[in-house]
Amino acid sequence: MSEPSPTEFVTAAEIARRAAVTRATVSNWRRRHPDFPEPAGGTTSSPGYDWEAVHVWLTENGKLPEPTAADLLRERVRSASLADPSITERLMTVLGGVAGRPGAELAQLALKSDEKLGAAVSALNEADATMSDPDVVSPQIDSGDLPLVRDLLDSIVEHGSTRTLDFLVEAESGAARAAFTMPLPIAELMVRLTFRDRRTPPGSLLNPASSSGQLVQAAAKVEVKTIHLQSDRRNLLVQSCSRIRTVKADTRIGARVAHSLKEDPDPDLRVDAVVCNLLAVDPDWNHDELVGDPRWTYGVPDRKDGALAWAQHCLAHLRPGGLAALLMPPALAWRPQARRIRAAMVTSGAVRAVIALPSFPGVYSGLQPHLWVLRRPEPDAEAGPVLFLDCAEPAESRGSGRERGRRSLDPPALRDEVLRLWDQLHADEASSPARIKRVRAIDLLADDVDFAPNRHVRPRPPATSAVDYMKLSTDLRTHLVDGANRLIELSRSLDLDVTEGDPRTWRSVRIGDLERGEAVRIVRSATAKPTPRGGEVAGEARDSKERLPLEEGDVMLPEPSRLRRFPCWVVEQEDLGREAMSWHVVLRPDPARFDSWFLAGFLGTEYVGYERARPRSSVRVDIRQLRVPIFPLDEQRRYGRMFRELYAVQKLGRSAREFTDRFVQALSRGLVDGWMTPHGPDDPRPRPDNID
């Protein structure tokens, strides 16, 4: 009796992706359709559904779009990989073998009989004699794989080799995927820095810890003739080889399955350039077993400094004069335990540059990594200056938590900015562009050999001459004074009466009751699920990724933890065209029954109450349980006008604070840089007499 096939469990987010809808739509299906399949696994917070049952429901209810070749490939590979996880690797090797072939040829190949198709695929890969280790990429295709091979060829014809490879990666299980997927522009930056000075691509390049393949893909784009790559995970090595083939099919590849630091598969290999992402490597580098290894030219790294062991491993595989671009953890720039190794690298001339990068998509927890450009010194070469580039965000602009990811620099813009600064510096050796500085080796060795660029590079000044500083200070002072006058005028216009005796009381109604009575429509809501303080409100507001166009009169309520930065507000004419953030609760009241600013004022104050009542616990908020007073519409409008004026005061205050910070920073920098001087004791001191 055959064993039953494994059940594939999917989350609501995965159902949304496969059905080409938003996660909010899946939530609506679950609530409004009693026959929607119940969770069959997972947890309470992340239920898992039997995909087969969900697929049947979607099909019967007409919820599935017309599948493309990529959809069919993804679905069938995902199902097949449950029983045979290696099927993805075999298909990747087939893709690498057929990459670069004309689409018409591949379409004809897919129409051949099973026998001829299998023979043709084997012949294409056997003809590929550019692999140093054929076992890494030679496919073991059997007759059961041929239907998937046809789907693969159809997808390549329709979507191209690169996108089809991405579809295969998506179909892999989570455990098989790379822990870190580098944005391609960052990989291109690293590869280009290895030959930026001499302008010709290196003849050979090594990635000793290949992960998801973006680095070697970038190397293939600049037509590096020979690419060596090593990894202890065969599936990642196969993926990297396939990425090279999708870019340039005739690139010579040397692929080895090995942990190259612990067991170097080719200790005599010397290349022109090395690129490696050392944020993703295992910090355990077998310190006790490798303590006497000859690769530690600059000193034996500390047990916790595995990235420094990898860096010396990379230098050992370079030819004299060759460059290595390594993405490094920022802590190694200043850790006292690594000072001796940093000093030895500087003394020998092995450090070319250190570049501080902003956080970019894929980097853990908003980490701002460093990019070290190292060089294997020529014999008898003197240590030259070290270049420091500071392209990271200033601390005051980074935010915290989830804010960091939204504020991070766009990877293509980062690549172009770093290369522009690099070229600007080399075009004029005497120049000193902002955010970049040359530091002599002797000066770097004076203290603790700190490689952090912000230790050496001064922040970009707000102005570069006395005239510019005078104009800047005058403009900022004008804005500040105007804002202060408007704030004073508006605060004086607030007309409030104080009640005599006890405070006023009133009847109130829940938002949920107003929704049922169609007085208020909850366009985007939040469930009553607790979330950690500072986190996002759970429910549709968290899951909804679709763009929500706003209408005039919509009430925008951020989650409680964001109220200090983002107050409640009402969409007005000048706000049309903006879109709601995923953490906004959006209410759309009936203007004939409720005033929008009235709702915003009372509900916003209720939200603050929730935040303050639970300062050290989870925030449990359900918008439908909040209450507002029952007032006639005329009285609502009186309250609404006052709440609107208070919002305007708050908005002006925030603007004034921003200009105050800029004003103080600009004048302080002018004093420090020597462009401005304080008045003498007998000099007349002008006073801002235009403030009432």
C-alpha cells in the first residue's frame, strides 16, 4: 500500500499570493463564507490551511485567476518537493544548461517525446564542459521529472531564465532557502569596487561562501571570465551556478561543495578579486582546530570574530594587488579584541577603504553594515592611506524598530551614490568630497585603530561659505519667527468655556453600533488581538497591503503606539491623492449624521487612554468597542471645529520644533567650522522684536 502524500499547509498570506489577492481579501473570505476550509494546523496566531482543500474551494468559487506558465511551475514544483526536496536542484541545473538558448528552440524542445526530451536535456548539460566539479550541476533527470521539465521550458519561454529561476527559489521550502538574500544593486556595487580603479573587470573572481547567488550574478554581468564559488550547502551552490548561466552562459565556473574556511577545497587557488557577504556566514570558525593555520597572516581572530577569519581567508586567495570587497558586521570596526588584526592590516597596506552603508532590504533588524575593500599587498609595498566613506544615515534620521526598514536607502540609489563619490575622489586626488576622507596609516594607528567611518568623516556641512551660512541662518530664522507668530496667534484664538461645578456627562454609543446603523463605515479596521507595545495593531490593518485611496472626510486613526508621532487627522481637499499606511484605521462617517473632526477628536483621545493605561503591557484595541458621545450634528460641528484648531496648533508646533532643530544645528556647525563668530561683549545685539 502506497504512503499518503504529505499535506501542504499554507498561511493566509500564502493563499493571498497564490490567488493574486490581498491578505484582507482572504480575511473577508474566512468571515463571510462558512464553507471556507477551517485551519488544519499551525498556531492560533498563524493558522495553517490544507492547500488542497483551499484550492478546491477557490476553484469552485471562481476565485483563482487564469494560471500562467510560472504559476503552474510553482504549484507543481512545490507539490513535488514535498516528497522529493531535491527536485528543485535538478530543475535549476536543467535551467542552467538551457540558459541562453533561443525561445523558439526551447518551445520546440518542450513538444518532443519523453525519450527525446530526456536525451536532449542530458546532451545539453553534458556539452557544458566549463564546470570544475561536474557533480555539482549535472542533473539526474528521470522520466518522472519530464512533466516538470516541460513546465520549466514553458516558463522560460514566457518569462525568461532569470525570472523562472526566481520562481524556482520561491517554490523551495523555507529551510532550503538562503538566510540572506542580497539586493542585486548592492552586489553590483561590491563587484565594481574590485576593479573600479583599473576600469577592466577581473579575469577571475572567488566567492568562498556563496549564498543566494546575487554576487556571482553581478560578476557575470560585468563579464568576469572565470568565477569560482564555494558553499557547504549544495542547493545554494546549484542556485548560484544557475544565476551565472542566466546572465552569461559561456562563463567558466569552478564550483566546490565545501565549507571553505574549515576545509579549504583549493588552498593553492589565487584569483584577481574576491567578493563575499560576511553578514550571512556562520560565526563559528573552528577556533581550536584552526588556531595554527598559515592563513592568519595578520593574527589569530577571537573566537567571536569569525568574519575576520573569513576576511584573512579571502586575502589568502588573492594575487598580489588583487582586491576583495567584503560586507562586514559594523562591530568589527571598533571591537577591542580585533584591534591587533586591524593594526596589522593597516601597517601592511591591506586596507584600501571602509564604507559605512545604510540599512537596506534584507539586512537584519536595521543593521547598518560596513563594506571593507581589502587588497593583498604587493611585495615591499608601502602602506597607503585608507579611504573612509560615510554613506550611512545619521542616527537622528533612522527611527527605530519597523521604522528603520521604511527609512532605508533605495539600493540602486546607494550603489550609484557610492560609485559617484569613489570616482569623484579619484578624478582629483587633492579633492575632499563630503562624506569621504583619506586617513594616513600612521594617523589611523595612533589610537584604537577604529575603522568606523563616522569616527573620521565629518558630517556634511549645511553650507560651505560665510555667505551661504548667512543666507541659511536668515532663512531659517524667518521660518522660525513666522511659525512662532502663527502659533501664538492660533493659540490665542482658541475659545473655550470652563464648566461650573461637575464636568459635563453624556450618553455614548459604540463604533460597532454606528457601523451596523450605517452611520460610520470602517474602511480598514483592527481586530481586538493584543500586540506588544510599540508593535503594529493586529488584524486587517496589519495584514492589508493594498493601496487604499482616501476620500475627503475620512478619519485617520494610527495605532496607539504611534500617536506621539502621527496624530489623528481628517482627510481634506488638499490631502486627496494620499494613501493610508498599513497601520492606519480608516473610518468613513456619513456627513449627514456625524462630523469627521468630532470623531477624530474623541477617538484619538480614547486611543491615548489605551496607550497610557497599559504602559508596560500589551495594547488591546478594537475600534468597534470605542465609544463617542451622542450629540446633535450642530453641537458635533462645534466640537469638531475646536478639535480641528487643536490639530492645527499641534501641526504648527511640530513644524516649529523641526525648524528650531535645524536652526540650532546650522548655527552650531557654522561656529564649529569657523564660518561664524559670536558677538563681542560691546557689540550691539539685534533682538527679534517682531515676536509679540
